[in-house]
Amino acid sequence: IDERIKALTDQLNKYSHEYYVLDQPSVPDSEYDQLLQELIKLEEAYPEKKQAHSPTERVGGKVLDGFTKVTHERPMLSLANAFNEEDLRDFDRRVKAGLDVDDVSYVAELKIDGLAVSLRYQDGEFVRGATRGDGEIGEDITQNLKTINSIPLKIDEPGTFEARGEAFMPKTSFMHLNKAREINEEEPFANPRNAAAGSLRQLDSKVAAKRHLDIFLYAIGQWENRSMETHSADLTYLRSLGFKTNTEWKDCQTIDEVIAFIEHWQVRRADLTYEIDGIVIKVDRLSYQERLGRTAKSPRWAIAYKFPA
Ligand SMILES: COc1nc2nc(N)nc(N)c2nc1C
């Protein structure tokens, strides 16, 4: 029985990764559902044999009467903003002056319009998910984050590992949710960001489970075995661990390439299945990030270009 429960758990988590992260399911939904039903029955019969990373965790658990507070060991900073080309060139000049180098490569990423969250893993198990809060103190929303199917419940990484990213509601989920709310004469959400925030702050994770939220991870927070040289290597590593990262990021050798990337997405963003409110530019070399450091609330090695509203 033990073996069967473990085998079903790992198999279903693998299918889930293929479907929700790689968008390449290898089995039909009917086979997934059949195996899930078998696991549910086995866990009901032998509850003590249920694995911590069981996919049956996805449907939501008990209703909480409040959120416990979480202290972020590494503060979750907010980004300084840029609104035009001049701001971007000023940022580039400041970075080069601060490092006393004249060639700095950047990574440009889509700025997902959602809610910043932190996912903490202990010896491979997803043990805690939290909101950014004020950057130092956030709220424990683990139960709600477990309902996001693209979040792996288990990863192959020993010790403490923290992934950070943006939880969001895809545009189609947002439209369907608001249509349902209008039918129920409930107040519609103003935008997908508010809908995602409202969904993740539900005390009843069964409600969050129905909101079809998704997530893109974009940084590694706490990591005992930190070993990468660049941010782009971190993004590649996150993907290799099974996390959903946004594939539209680009290595830019100059700020001109960044500006071209911004112009490209300023037009193309309407075609995306999720809302973005800008482009985030980060110095790629991690040792350079260390040297540039941070202000009280923002890193000096990154900036968020905001699209005109
Ligand atoms: C390094 O800090 C950050 N990086 C980010 N990257 C992307 N792509 N999107 C964000 N919203 C974002 N937000 C923050 C605070």
C-alpha cells in the first residue's frame, strides 16, 4: 500500500508539472482523474500514509480564522520605477558609475501584474508560502498557494530553498470570475491584480482553489547552497527544479537593447494571456548586484519600467 500511495503521488505530481508548467500533458485528463480518485480512496483508508506533497492537497483544506505572520529572512524589496527612456539611461549610467565598469549586461523580464509571494521549501517539501506584506513581515497563505497547480509541492533540492515570484489571475479566469459575480449580484473585481489578491487572502482555501490562479517565479531568495554567477542562471535553475518561470526574458548587452525589448512588448502585451504593467530590468551578474546593494526599500541593481496607464 505504501508503495502504491508513493507511486501514485509522484506520478500525479509529474503529470501536473507536464500539464501546468510545461504545457505538454503526456496523458489525457481522464487518466489523471482516474489515478487521483484511486489515491483519494487509499488516503481515506490509510490517512497516516498520505504524503506531505500529495496532489490531494490542491483542493483546499480547513477554513482558517486568520493568517499568521511570517518574517522574511531576506526582505522582499519593491522596485524603483522608470517612466521614460531618460530614466532608463540614468539607471544605466548610475549602475556603470557604481560598479566603475563600462560593460554591464542586463536581464529584461515582463513585469507580471499580480501579487509578490515567497515559496519556502525545506528538504524538498513546500512548507510555507507568504505574501510580501511590507517587505519584512508577510502573511502565511500556504494553504491557498497549494491550490495553484503550477506550484510544485516537492522539488529535488536539499536544505532551505526559497523561490519568489508573482501570483496572478489569467485574463480569461478574470473574465469568467467577474461574469459569475455579476450573475450573483456580487461586486466585480476592478482588475486581475485585485482578483488575485482577493483570492489569495481567502481564509477558505476551497474558494482559492476555484479561482484558477497561476504564478511565475522570478528570483531565488534564501538558498543555503547559493552557487550561481548570474540571475539568468538562477532563472534556468528555477525552471530545472520544476518551477514555472516566464520564458519571455531576454539577455541585453546594452540599455539600447533593453529599450528595444520594451518597445516590442509595449505593443505585444495585449496578446499575452496575463496582464503585465511594465518591464523589469536587472543587472545579470550577481556579484555586481551585491556590490550595488540597495536603498532602504529598493535594489540599486534593478528598475521597473512602467507602461503608460
Ligand atoms: C527583484 O525584485 C523583483 N523582481 C521582479 N521581477 C519581475 N519579473 N516581476 C516583478 N514584479 C518583480 N518584482 C520584484 C520586486
